[in-house]
Amino acid sequence: MAAAAFLARGSGAPRALAFGCLRRLHTVYQTAELPETHQMLRQTCRDFAEKELMPLAAQLDKEHRFPAEQVKKMGGLGLLAMDVPEEYKGAGLDYLAYSIAVEEISRGCASTGVIVSVNNSLYLGPILKFGSEEQKHKWIAPFTSGDKIGCFALSEPGNGSDAGAASTVARLDGDEWVLNGTKAWITNAWDASATVVFATTDKSLKHKGISAFLVPMPTAGLSLGKKEDKLGIRASSTANLIFEDCRIPKANLLGQLGMGFKIAMQTLDAGRIGIASQALGIAQAALDCAVDYAEKRTAFGSPITKLQAVQFKLADMAMALEGARLLTWRAAMLKDNGKPFTKEAAMAKLAASEAATAIAHQAIQILGGMGYVTDMPAERHYRDARITEIYEGTSEIQRLVIAGQLLKAYRS
Amino acid sequence: MAALRVLVGVKRVIDYAVKVRVAGGGVQTQGVKHSLNPFCEIALEEGVRLRERGAASDVIAVSVGTRVCQETLRTALAVGADRGVLLEVGEGAAVGPREAAAALAGLVGRLQPHLVLLGKQAIDDDCNQTGQLLAAMLDWPQGTFASRVELEEGAVRVEREVDGGLETLRLRLPAVLTADLRLNEPRYATLPNIMKAKKKPLEIIPASALGVPLPLPRLRVLKLEEPPARGGGQRVQGVPELLERLRSDGRV
């Protein structure tokens, strides 16, 4: 099979050897049988991630550089609007496909994974579900090809978990809404062309007085804060959105007045499947790295995979990953079948994010000193994994959601 | 220029990244990941590009094998072939280049394509024979190891990678071409195309029903074993010692 050695797409033998071994490990790692379409899609995403993202990920992280070219290519593949129907220029697939795609992309580069996830679940998601026909054509179709991406502005400096206390306000002035306030921690802020933003329209109604709006970017009255200097996912931009008498047409209200909190919560339910998938991808990359290294590193006369201490770590890592993956797929499949999936999505996000941090932690441990330096990707996976326990609902919030849903089920 | 009908052969092989193992006197294929032969991918990409340029009207993907080869054909449809044909053989049937070429020749008789595109070789057996045998069976011109393909009126200009460099041939159509590595860079199967592929026709025809008698197998595998494990390297002090060692090891 001499020909095989030269077949690494697009470049010479060394890259084939470097990534061929990681890929081989993953090929051997069998997962539950997926429908054929999903297997083909997983192959496409994996090939793309291995060829276009893995070689760049370390550099993108170091330079805090947005992967603009790769985002365009992913748009061409249909990855930025996966469950959007074809009439709005989407790929017309389901959430299981989306989960698989985000996992494979994140395995290549975690930052790229969150860029894809935010565009799909947090930006396109609510517009698809709550937008009018006109809004869908205007705010969805141009955001499917990779030319433009969107973002989601809910958190504020004063409230993250306490989403009902939104202090950003919107008042109606004739034919326009006027927005005032600051949104914090917004992923894709510096690269987005539009945002879904949540603002209080009637303070007396508390969380039932929050509404959702569509705001183009850039626009007068909207400025961006500095790009946050983050521990991980550095290739994606995170910044504040500052609204100062920002005027938008009346037609930019998304859904009904006062529906904002409901829109946000339902959107986050789906977004959790995306972040769970991102965490799975990071975890898988960390596990691949750990196994690859452990098979080569000799100590006490043999590769360290011979040592039970290492084997036990790998077993625990693999089990945590597989369990989280199955929870994620189940949540996705429930959503695809129109069944309630809030509890399962929260479980998936919680399990996957905690698995990712634990697996990345042990991967560094297995690599020893090599795990601590930038020569190996283990340290980047460790840094990238950490945020998955925080955004789109902290682990604490997930536990509250799960307990709430669980008790509700027992009490009914 | 009239649009052509293009037939592209695709073979299901063990994935290039898999470490092949020998078990029970044969290559272990059970439970092992398979995919579309990379050189067939290149041939398929060329066919799809011809259709996109308007030079081809119809790209038909064909595979000779057992039922499981349908998954390979569906991948070909997802990349851009218009329809697929599986020339089905029984389980355990030996399909080498001769058998594959004979079945393809039968299909060519039925479909009357103007151009047949194949990969130059399969990465499992590395035979590099099917294209050549097929051309001989059909009495068609052949352009093997193609690194550049240009269609002209009633003919095709092929640039071939040969030992001495690059050779350009002009072949009258219909012709058989086999694709080499540098012909093109195959595309990813995009998600919309993976969805569209589900609706494209995939026909299964028993290879024996083509009217071309399949030749009886003439090869028998006597022995199959893994290559010897790589020994460690050894350092030498300089060229004289290197030559001495090569001589004493019997290599020179």
C-alpha cells in the first residue's frame, strides 16, 4: 500500500504520518451506528477539520485570529446553517447532524466549533423559530454561506445566570425602537453582521417584560467593547455590545412583545446541544492526543500504555466521553422528533463540559511535561475546555434545570 | 461541442488511514473502515468538473462488487455523480482487474458512454491494470496516469505522467482514462449534496446479467503475510563503515 503514504490531501508525507496516526486511532474507536447520511456528513466534517483546521488551530489560538477563510469554506459546505430549510438557503438537516458536525469541527479547532455553534443555534435558531417570513428571508438567507455570521446578546455585566434581570432597555419612539444598555461576553462580537439582542420593554412585568430584537452590525448607536483576552477559544472574538440610543425599525422586533425571555430560554436549550458537541470534540481531541503519546512514550522499559495507572485513566476518559456523547445524541434526537428535550440538553451540556475538562486535565497528566508546553496541543485543549462549563448556562444552572425538570416529572 | 456521457468507476477499499492486518491467510476486512479509493475520487472529481463545465451531460458512477458497495456509490452520488450502478457479484467472488474490466465492458456496451474515467490503481491491490484491460477489451484508446484532461471535438487531449516526464496524447473518443494524483483535488461532499444524493437513482444489476461472460478466476493467492517488523536503526561512523556494513549484510 505504498500509494497510501502519498495520499494525504494537498501536502507531503510528513503531515500524513502526523495526522494519519491520530485518525487511525479515532477510526478504531467505534461509536454507535449512525444513519448513512450522518456517517457521510461526519466523514466530510472530519476530513475538513483534519485538513483545514488542525494544522492551523495552534496558530489561530496564538494569534487570536478569526478563521475567516475557513468560515467561508464551511459556509460552502453547508455547516453554518445546518437545520435551516433549503428555502432559506440552509442545508435542511437535523440536530443530530448538527451535533456531529460541531463535534468534528471542534475536534479540529474549538474556536471554530463555537463560531459554527453560535451562528447555527443562537443566531439562526431563534429567527427560524420565532421570526416572520420576511424576517427569515432578510436575516437568515444571507447568513448561511459564510459571508456573514451572527451573534446572540443576552448576558450583561450585571447579569449572566440571572437572565431575567435584563437592564438593557428598549423604548418605542414613533416607528423605531431605541435601545440602551450594555451586553457582555458576546461571542463573535467583532466578526458578526447582525445580532439577536434581549432588552426590557416593560420593567413592571419583570422577566415577562423582556423582548427580543434583530440589530444589524455595524449600526449607529452600537459600539463594540475591547476584545476580551481569554484563556481559551482565542480565535473567536468575545466583547461587549454597547447600545447608546441605538435606533432600529419597529419591524425588527422578533416574536411578540414580552416574549424575549421565553425565546432566550428555548434558544439556549438548543444551544446547549451545540456546546455539548463542542465539548465532545475538545474531549476527543484530548483523548486522541493522550493515546497517541502514551503509545509512543516509553518508561520502565515499555510504552506507558502498558501501565495500569495509564490504562485506568484512559478507560475513565473514554467512558466519560462516550456517556456524554450518547446523552448529546439523545437530546438531539428528541429535539428532531419534536419531543421535549430541556432536561436532556442540560444533562448533555453538563456531562460533556465536565467530561471535556476532566479529559483534558488527564491528557496533560499523561503527557507529563510535554503536556504543559505549547509543542503539544494538550495545553490548548485544557484551556479551550474550561469555558464549556461556563457559557450557555453554567454547570450550576444546568443542575437547577435538570432538578427542576426531574421534580416536575415526578410530581405530575 | 456535444455533451458527453461519462462513466466513472469507483472501488470500495479499506480506508487509507487504517493499519491493515492479516488474519487467517487473508486481509482482515470485517469491521474495518472502508472508503472510496482515493484515485477513484480523483477520477470522479474530474467527471463532475466536466459536467460543471458543460462538457459532460451525465456522470454515472459504477462499482463492481457485493451489495455493501452501495455505500461507496452513495458517496459518489454525494460528491456529484448523477446516478449510480452497482454491478453485483456474489459474496466471496474474486473480483480482480480482469473480472472488473469484463463487467465494466458489459456495462459500457449497455450505456454507450463516450468516456470512461477510472483511478489509476486501487490502494488495496495496487494492480494498475483495470483501465488498461478495459481499453483492450473495448478496443478503445487509453490515456493512463492522466494529470491533465482537456476535451476537444470528438477527442480528448491527455497529459500523462510517465517515467521520462510528461507525455501529451490526443485520443479519439470514446476512450478510457485513468486518473493520477495530480489531476485534481477532490471536493468534500457538501451537506446539501449529501441530502440530494438520497434522491438520485442507484441501480443494482447482477454482473452476470450483462451478457458478457465473466472470466473464470486465474489467480490463486498462495501466501499472504505482513511485512517483517521494522528493526531498529544503527549508527555508523562514516561512509567507509557504511559501505563495510552494507557489504557484510549482503546488501551490496
